[in-house]
Amino acid sequence: MNKLFIVLICLLFPLQAWGETTVQATVDRTVISPDASLSLSVTVKDGSGEVDTSDIKDFDIVSQSSGSSISIINGSMTRTKEYTYTLVPRSKGTLAIPALPVDTGDGLLHTEPIRITVTQGQSSTADSGSASIFLKASISSKKAYIGQQIIYTASVYQSVNMADARLGEPEFTGFSVDKLDDQKSFDTVINGQSFRVTQIMYVLTPLQSGTQTIGPATLSCDLMRQDRRRSRLDSFFSNDPFFSSGRRVHKTFRSPSLTVDIRDLPDRAPTDQPFSGLIGTFSIASKLDKTSLKTGESATLTITISGTGNIADADRPVVTVPDDCKVYPDEPVTSSQTHSSGTTGQKNFAFALVPTKAGTLVLPPVTLNWFDPRTDSFATASTPSFTLTITQGTGQTASVRTHAKTSPATPPSPKNIKQDVTVLHRDILPVYEDVDAVNNRAPLAASSFLAAMCIPLLLCGCVPLIKKRLRRSGHPSRRYAHKAARLIAEARKSQGNEACTLCSRALIASVASRTHTLSESLTYDEMHELIVRTTGKNDLAEQARALMLTLDTARYGRSGIAPDQTKALIEQTSKIVRELCA
Amino acid sequence: MRITTLFSQITLILVLTACAATVQAKPVTTHFIQGVEAFKQGHFQQAIDAFLPIAESGVENGNLFYNLGDAYLKAGQLGQAIYWYERAIPFMPRNADLKFNLDYARSLQIDDQPGQDTILTRVLFFWKDILAARTIQYLALGSNVLLWLGLGFLTFCSSSWIKAMTTGAMLLFLLVTPTALFQLYHTTLAPQAIIVADTAPIRSGRSQDATELFVLHAGTRVDVQEQTENYTKIAFGKEMFGWIEQKNLGIL
């Protein structure tokens, strides 16, 4: 519990627990063989700092790492920052790791210098596997011209497995470097021992003359050091460093340095042909898509430079044509591949030729001048000349796109050659002059629009009223006929005296539809007379009078009326009403 | 006899009104022609002085607004130019000249304009990009009348062609009326405005002492949220709000 409390306090007040910052440099051994590596550790206690290793001249630093830790011993906390470097000696003899400055922020501290003895045959780790791995470097040519491509190959030979292998690229000072993506692997036998060989290649292009040194390539890896006691399981996994027993031993291997004699290009003999800048082996070819055309039309001349070397650096060939022919060059298209023999490929230059005058047009040969390192001399090749027959066209000049992208497989066709429209100036379009512009075209205001939208709705709402009004204001005969029909309909829903009353009123309304005058009290004789006068039907008048009498009897009689009789009276009334209203 | 007399009187009044309108239109036409001539001769401020009174007299016409936009743009007043071009759009939304000139003016605008219409708005109210606002209104009114007439007739008699006419009118009504209402909503309830000054500070309050929140430049379109006598509260995008002096703003 007390310790936990102390830890918490220390975490809360870490700075107060640290003491004075100290630095220390240590190595894992002081005597090594030339092909071995040593580990240098610089430890910064109770502080942080940056180690300056630029003073280490006798060794190459092939890898570095750092880590930090905090330890608490008897309540005293110590923070440690450790920088670890893997050093490979550059020469034999007594070498020195000088005092290394460490910038702690508060000032510079220095480590103690260390002396390392590098002797042949001395190896601090007598690893049986180290002889089974080695690194070779080779170059395709020890003499080269500026601009000439040479191939640097680093070959890793291994007869045992290794882990965490990292290849340190050499310093290619004075060269431009292009690393090949694909690496070769194959098996070989040396002195009866089988090796797996992995080759990594670089295409180097010298940039300056003189003797150039290519530093050593380094290979750092972990090898498995076998324990003396081996189990049966170990033999099963013996080829896998992850599973095999034993401990890992970090090793570093170096290839020898190489020197290359870089020379300037020799002087050229006086010639009219410009140097293309190409160094290697090249050829030139040309193709013309048609040899007869009209003025204003275009023909496409394609010049192809192919070969091995710095093909991408080829300048555009000079195509010389008479003044009465215009030349529009396209963007060149390069297709190349880099492999163990250098860069091989071709570069296509397309030219659109537009003759402006009828006649015969002769295209002279196009010459390519390059330097061939195999013969240590400049070489020249030319295309054949072409003769074009030009006839008079329609007078229109072909439009040509000057920056069209073309592929070597599909040279630009005249049909596809179009001109990009470019904006020369920007301005607005002018004003309108039609005086109609002074006429008001304003849309309706919101209130007007909404009111106008509501008018049809209101009108539609008035339709029932209109309908009713129309019905009311219709012809009296129809009005009374409607009334009679309505009374009959109501009588059908009623019983007894009420039904008789409704039938009586319906009968009178039907008579009124004939006379156009409604009289609520008609005598039987008056009814008879009106019906006879308006219809001329005496029978109908008699039936109506009899029915009226029956209805009144039923209405005012004390005995009442049976439902069946009511129904019969209603039907009889309905029949007479229909005849009167017809 | 009485009807004949009344008809004659109404005809006379209409003829006299038309003559009066013609007499009144003359100075307006003259102003317009003077403006066009001034523009042709490169006197753009004179063109503005000729066109502007016509617009201020209440004439609303897309061609007139377009001409004002041209004159202001040539006179170097970008904000006013975009304002008048924007005002012309509802009158002639498909006019290629207007679109060309407005695009050119917009290319000179400094502020990055956030998008105004959403996809839903553009789909639902697509008529506004095709037809003039007035045409949309008349179509809405016409379809409205036809729709209710058809419904009214259908209560009296059931005719197949009346049913077809009513259905067509209803479809047109449903297509056009929302766009008309949307445009009215923007002109009355949620108007937009254009910054007409070259530089317009947007402040936290309605005074010169209020904190300057951000600055807008000529031609930028903003949403109007509230208007007072001298200041207008505007929204630029969804997150920037503030008050701007009325003189720096042209409400569409």
C-alpha cells in the first residue's frame, strides 16, 4: 500500500523525483572482425536529449533505434532514454568512436570516447551461420561515359535462413539512380554449398566525370544461433527462425565498394546534325500516312526513335519543310521498360503537315545523331525522304489541334484533328433595344393572386344555392310537378291520416301544375272542371274527384284507415299525379 | 336603349384611358431609347440614368432589368448589375443572354456563394426555371378556373369530356400552383437580397458601433430575415447572421 502511494505521488510529481541528467556510451564489444558489426548504446538518464552522431567517421551507421524506460527503486524513480546504433567498421585497425555530444536542452553533455579494434579473424560472435551469408556487388561496366546507363547489382547469398533482413542502399554519389522494381532470385552452388541468391539492381546514369566510388551495400539481419541441446521438435522447425529454438543474433554484412571511371563524351567531328543527347544503341524510323492530299488537308508524319539507353531524353527531331507547308508537332509519347540490360523502348514524335500550296512537296530525311558507347563513337541514322503530291483544295485550311495526345499505335488522323476553342476576351452581351421593355410585365401581387384563386372556389360553393334558386325560379308547371312528386314520396314513408293528407296535397299540386295556380282548397267540382278544362279527359277528372273524396273520408273519418288501404290510395294518387303532370 | 347607352359610355371611357396611357408612355419610351443610345456610345452612367427612372416608375420588365444590369456592369458597379440581372430572371428564366451575362458577372464576384436551391426544391418547383413568373401565375389561375368549372358542371351532368377536362385541369393545377405559391413565398414572406455595395460589413446590431461579424462583397445573395428602417437582418448560408445597412442591400 505504501509503495502504491509512493508510485502515485511520483506520477503526480515526476519532475521532483528526477536527479541530475547524465549520459553514457557503451558498446557490446571492443574487438570485431571487418565484416562484423557492433552495437553502440547511448543512455541518457534522468532527462532527454538528442545525440549527434556526425562525429563518427570510422564506422557506418547501418541502423538505429531508441527507447525509454522508467524504473523505481526504493522509492527513487529513474527515467532512461536509450539510443542504439549498429555500426560497421569502414577499415581495419584501431578505430575510434569519439565523444558524442548530447543536447539535453539545458546544455551539451558528452559521452566518453571508445576505441574499437578491428582485426582479421577476430569475431566476437563465433556464429556458424555467418559464413553462410555474404553480400556481393557488381557493376555492368567499370568504365562509362556521362549519360551512359550502367547497372549496379547487389547480390545477397544465403545458405541459412535469416529474419528481419534489411538491405542498406549504397551511396550513389555522382549518379542518378533508378531502382528496378523486380528483384531476381535463383539458386546456385559455390564450392559444393547451395546458396539462395537474391539480386537487387539499380540503373545508374553518371552525372559527372572522374573516378566515382559507389559505397558498400549493407545487409543487416537476425540469424538463429542454435543451442547445443536440440529437441525433436526443433528439427521439425529447423528451417523456420520463428519456431526454431535458440537465440537470435543480429549480424550485418557489407559488400565491397566499387569504383567507376566516368569519362566525358569525346569531341564530335564537325557535322550539321545536332546531337540528340542519346547515349546507347538506337535506330530511327518514320511513317507518313498518305502521300497525296489537297491543300488545307493534313498528313501525319510519325518519327519513331527506339533502342536501349536514355530514350526518354531524346529531343524532338527537326523536320525541315518548305515554307508552303505548315508543321504542327504533337506531344511525344514514350514507352519504355527498364531491366537488367538498361532502359529499352521507343519514343514517338507525330507531326501534322498541312500544305498550303499545290505541287510536289519533298520531305527530306530526318537524321538522328547519338553516341554509341560500344564503339566509343557517335553514330548517325536517317529516315527515308517522302514526296507528297499536293492538289488544290477548296481553300479551307484544316484545323489542327496542336497539343493532342496521340499514341504510337494510333497516329493522329486528320478526321480527329480539331482545334481547341480558346477564349480571347470576355465581355457581356449588349442591351435590348425593343421598346417593349417599357411595358409592365409584373406578375400579380400575392393578395391579388390568392384572391383570384379563391373566386372559382367561392363560385363552386354557390352551385347548390344556384341549383336551388334555379329550381325555385323554374316554370310553375315543373315546380308544382316537383312538389307533387315530393309529396307522393313523403306519403310513401307515412301512414294513416298523414299519408292521406300528403296524397290530397299531391293531387291538388298536380292539378296546379296544369293550371299554374296553386289553390290549397279545391272543391270536388272545381277539381273536376279544372282537369276537364286543362286535359280534356273526363275519366281522369272523375277518377281524381273520386280519389279526393276517398282521401277526405279517410282523413276525417272516425274509423281510420288500414295500412293496405293507405298503400292502395297512395298508388292510385301516384298514378293520377303522373298523368296530370305528364 | 339604356343598355346601348351604357355600352357606348363604357367604350368611350376605355378609349380615353388608352389614349391617356399612350400619351403617358411616350416619355418612358423616349427615356428607354435614350438609354440604349447612351449604352451604345459607351456612356453607361447616362444609360443608367435613363433606364432607372422607368424601373422606379413601377415598370417591371425583364428586358428593362437586363439592360440595367448591363449598364451597371459596364459602369463597374458589380453589385447593382447582379441585383438587376437577378431581378430579370423571374421574367425570362431561359434567356440565354441573361444567363451569359449573369455568369460573367458572377465570375467577378468575390464571395463564395453557398447553394440556394436544394435538389428537392429544384425538382418540385422546376417550372420557375422554365416559365416566367407571370406565366406560371396565369397557368395556375386558368387551371384553377377550369378545375372548379369542371367540378361545377359535373354536379349537373356527367359528361366524359368534362371529366377529362377536369382531370387535366387538376393535374396542371397541381403542377403549377405550388411553384406559383413558392415564388410568392419568396417575394413576400422570405425575400432574398443582393449586396450592392462593393464591401458591406455585417454587424451584430443595428448601429455602426456594433461588432463587425463578417464582411460580404458585391453580388452576394443573402436571405432577408427582418427589416427595420435603416438596417436589415440577413442570413448568409445556414450559420452566418447579422445586420446590414439598408443602403448596401437590394431586395429582390
